[in-house]
Amino acid sequence: MTLSSEGVIGAQSPASARQGWGRFTELAGGAVGSIGITLVVVVIVGLTWVGGSFFSKGNMTIIGQAAAVPLLVGTFSGFALLAGVVDLSIGSNAGFCAVVFAYLAAHGWGGWQAAGVVLIVSLAVGTVNAVALVGFGANPIAATLGMLTVLRGLAYVVCYGSAGGIPKLIPGLYSFTNREAGPLPLIFVLVLLFVVGATVVAMRSRVGRHVRAVGGDEVAALRAGISVTRVRSAVLLLSAFGAGLGGILWEGQLGGATNLLGTGLEFQVYAALMIGGYSILRGGVGNPAGGAMGLLVVAGVTDIIDVKAVNTYYTNVIIGILLVLVVFLDRLRGGDSFE
């Protein structure tokens, strides 16, 4: 009886092992699994090349402070990508909002009042984008690229006569955005918690299912009774609101704003989101957790290059290579599709 029992166990064990290995390879081969492995590789390279100082409190503070605002803006704009919309104006929107916030604060407005105005301005930008894209059916890239140019010009106008920048330290906001929570900046920890909540909303809630359905198959979403117009308008407003909030936090971190603030942020964010599993061309693909890991990969690579005093142009080379590898991996998997 004992031998028979052992024989049965022995016969089942290889099958169980194969099933376990199959689940592991499926997870590792998925978008989130792939970026998770990439993040681990970046950490290993950092520890090997930079040494123990890579995880020092000072270096973690630098990474956290640099990644907090792009991570926040990317999480908001990721919902637009899930709905099949690309918003290229997020970088100039964040920079313009930071400039407006600094300008108002420098002219006697209270911090909360200025922040309220700035968020209304950001929502106005999102409304214009929504009218152009959803109401008139404009091409998302062309329309939001136009908005990017308009906002960048307005930032120069607001800063005119201020030598390209508006210095304004708001003590309470500066203290909040530069406060630490253990080895990490408090703002970075709070943004990570926000990412967790956004992931739950995107992947587990009815709202998230509607957003992914609209991006995955617009016709099927309409047949299911989902308002494509309402969803896409909402995510464009959400993307713009995230940029406005990011601009306020940027001004708080820096104690002022310049007309160049936010330049290139849209490319940094969307490159990281693509590395993290989102798709620029297909909606319904990706989730905030993967996007956050993509942004952390970019932040980690940038930090390693800076610490080792390597030519900063190599950062773009490495990120570009990662993007190409992501495209190849996506094709090898047959492409992620909305389910």
C-alpha cells in the first residue's frame, strides 16, 4: 500500500512540476512579468556597477524625487492609452501649469487658491482636447501635438520678462514635496500607493473594464451599451488633470518654474509606459503597475548613467534599445489583445 501510494505521488509530481513551470513561464512571458524581470536586471546592474551606494538613502531620495511626478502623470495618462487615446500635450501641460502656479503665487495668491485655478486650467486643456478628439474626430497625435505647441508658447508668454523663469518658494508645499518617509521621499511613496489604487480600478472595477473595452474594441463597446464618447472624454480630462497636479508638485519641489519645465516629459512617460506593457497603437492593453515598473526602469537606468558619469546620451540609446526589444517581444507573443 505504501509503495503504491509513493508510486502515485511519483507519477503525479512531474505533471505538477510541468504545470507550475508552465504558469511561471506564462507569467514571465507576459508584459508585466517581462518588465518585472527587466527591473530586476536594472537593479542587479546598479548593485554590480555602482555598488552598495546604489541603494543608499541619498541615491534612493534622488531617484524617488526625479520619478515621482513622471510616475504620477504617467499613471493618469495611462488611462487615456487604455481607452485608445494618445495625449501628447501632457508634458507642456504640466510645465505650463507649474508656470501659472508660480506666477499666481508670486503675485499674492495663496497656495490653495493658486492650485485650484491651475487645476481648472488643466481641465480646460483637457476639455479642448476632448472636443477636438471626441467631438470632431480629430487625429489624437495631430490635435494634442498642436496643444503641446500652444501650451509651450503660453509658458514662454507667462515667463516673459522673468529671465525664462519665475522663482517662488511656497514653504508648506516645498516642505511637503521634499519630506522623507524613511529612505524614500514621501511624495514618491504616496504616488506608489496611488499606482496601487489605479491598478485596482483599471483591472478590477467596472470603470476600468469600460475603459479597456472602449480602447480594445470600440464597436463591441457600443454594442454593450458603453458610451465611447463619455469614456474617452473622461480619460482626456483625467490625463490633463494629472498633468496639472504634476505641475503643482513640480513647482513645489523646485521652488519655482521655468518656461522649459516639462519639455520632453511626454516622450519620457510614453516610452516608459510602452516598456511597461502599454501600446500606443492599440487600446485596452497594459495596466498601471506595469507602467510604473517601466518608469522605474527608466529612472534606474538614468540614475546609473548619472552616477557613473557616463555621457547622458547613452540613456536615450539604452531606452531606445529597450523599446525595440519590447516591440519584438510583443510580436513574438502574438500581440496583447483586449479580453
